[in-house]
Amino acid sequence: MEITDELVGTMFAGAVFKDCGGKINSLDFNPSEDLLVTACDDESIRLYDTANAKLTKTTQSKKYGVDQICFTHSSHSVVCSSKNGWDGKFSLRYLDLSKNTYLRYFKGHRDRVVCLCVNPKSQILMSASLDNTVRIWDLRSNVCHGLIRVHGRPSVAYDHSGLVFGVSMDGGAIKLFDSRIFEKGPFDTFYIQDSTAEVSGMKFSSDGKLMLASTTDSNVYVLDAFNGKQLHVHKLEPCPDGGTLEASFSPDGQVIISGSGNGTLHAWNAVTGTEIATWTSSDGVPSVVKWDPRHLMFASAASVLTFWIPDVTKLNTPRQSHNQYNYY
């Protein structure tokens, strides 16, 4: 079934998890299986079965803490960043959740890692840190394969082909690189208009036509990914704790969602910029949000994790027999 504005407007909190003992810093959906992983301020990593809406595993990370987290191409392997700089550096750890063993350590960052991104087509990982560097790693080796120095807070994102990645830096600049020859420098640079804030998060739409840029002043910009033209801007309330907000595309790239500092969630049509729906949460600021890449569902997180699903009984059109995305 197509993800329409009407469908998004029916979405509600289908499952709520209050098992985390602190703020959830990041979450990620597995690209090929019904799994979601979270990294929490209580120094835990939690794995959820999204098909059955249940917690399946909790892994403690008391020694290092855990901040950013993302799945690799393996169903139970993740990369996470340390929170407390225990080893004098803010290392990344490649963790097999099924065996609860570390496969590899990636060392080099000297300040908090604020963004992780795995190339969708290869074993390459990018990490962006407040030490003003972006590092490029091969998951099969613990040696850093590339280093990009930036001014200000960086963020990184791959497009869905894995051939292009973006790196943000101060002044609202977003630089685009060819991932095969990134050493030659960016092939294009965009600037976010009328913004002095830093970019705290980026996403490419699935068709590669649009980019999302979330900024530290709680604005969400929609850009043309080919020429950097600013198409829409959505102004949100800042987080009370000074944190940042994450915005996310739906799997077809037609809908954008983001939390706001006043505890609300918002959805907009990516093409027209029209607001589709607003939801109010009583469980804190939903600063972390992501769409499931395979199902009609998205997740939001504060100290509580929520799965949002559509209420098909409210649709005016009958449910089709062959769906592009599945319901739970």
C-alpha cells in the first residue's frame, strides 16, 4: 500500500516500551530483518523484535557507555560509539549482539562521536566527531582508511546507492563526495540559506532527489540533492536540555517526520511541505525518530520507545491485497 498523507494521519502509538532507565540517544532499524536497536543513557543496548513488538535482548556497556549506534549488514551486529571516553579516546566498537562479543575496535576520535553511517552497498563505515573530523573505516579492518578534517560540528550521510556521501560543517555548508575517490575532495558544496546554526543530522531520500538537514537551532531543511536549492524549512521548538532533533524520510521519500522540543511529533509532505499530522507525547521530547525501511511504521524515542503504526480502519479506501510495505 502506498504511503499517503491520509495513511500517515491515522498513525498512532501501537506499542510503548518503558524499560530504558534513561534517555535513548539513538536507534536504528535493521535493513533486512524485523529488528530495532537502541542506545540508552543507562549504558545499555537493547534489541527489539519489531514484528512482535517485544524486547528480545539487553546488553550492558557499563565500561564504555553507549551513544550512537547503527546496524551493519549483519542481522545481529552493530557499531556503537563510547560515551565516557574511558580509554582516553571515544572509540567505536563493533559488537556481535548474538554472542555478546566485540569483533573489532575503531580508535582515533578524541571527542564524542555524533554521527555513524554504514555504506548501504559495502562494508565501509563513516563516523563524525566533535573533534572536527570524519573518519572512514572498513569493517574488516581496525585501521582508519580515510580522514576528513572539518570546521565545526560534522554530520555525515550516504545516499542509497552508496556512491555519494555528504559531510556538513560550520556555516551551513554541506559538501558532497564521490565515495570511490573521496580523497580528491568534494565535487559540490551547498549552503543552507539564512542559517547560522550547525547541521546536526542529514538524510538522503531513497530516490536520491532530496536531502534533509536538521540543525542545532531545531530547524529541518528540505533541499534539492542535485543543486542544493532550499525547498522547505520546518521550524520546531528547541529541546529544553539543549539537545538536537532528528528528522527522517519515509521509505518512499514522500513523508518527513521529526520530533519537537515541546514534546510533539510532526509529519510533512516532502514535496509540498504541507503538514500532514501532529501527535502529542507525554513521555518527554521525542528527539530520536526513524522510519522502518521495510514496514509501515516509525519509531520515536525519548526515555520511552514508541512504535507508531497506521489505523487502517480509519482509511476511506479499502486495503489492497498486495502491499508494498507490510502492516504489523
